[in-house]
Amino acid sequence: MKIQKHQENVSGHYFVDSECIACDTCCGIASLHFKLTEDWDHAYVSKQPKSDKEKKTCEDALDACPVDAIHKN
């Protein structure tokens, strides 16, 4: 199965794919980096992490995603 990135993701290592169910878990864990679309259809990466602390927060969101829709290149 080919992973389909959502077009709203900003370029970088982390992204959300089409399996996202808009559960809001990632936004709750890493609100600086993940947002839901205006229609609450799915989440996307709005800002790529830069510091080690930000990367750790994004990794926590990736690990917590119930449908494994967050990926890292």
C-alpha cells in the first residue's frame, strides 16, 4: 500500500498520511507542530521541529497515533 501524504503538510521529515482519523491526539501532544484542517477532516504537520525538544515532542505524537498516520522520512 502506497503512503499518501496530505498536501497540507509542510516540507520536512515528519508528515501525516491519508490514514488519519482526525482524533486530535497529535495536536494535543505537539500543538506547535500538528493542526487539524478547518473542516476537522485530518491532521497535518504545520511546522517541522528544529530543536531536540521539539523533535522529541513530534516523536511522542508519532508513537501515540492510534492509526500510525504520522511518519518520519
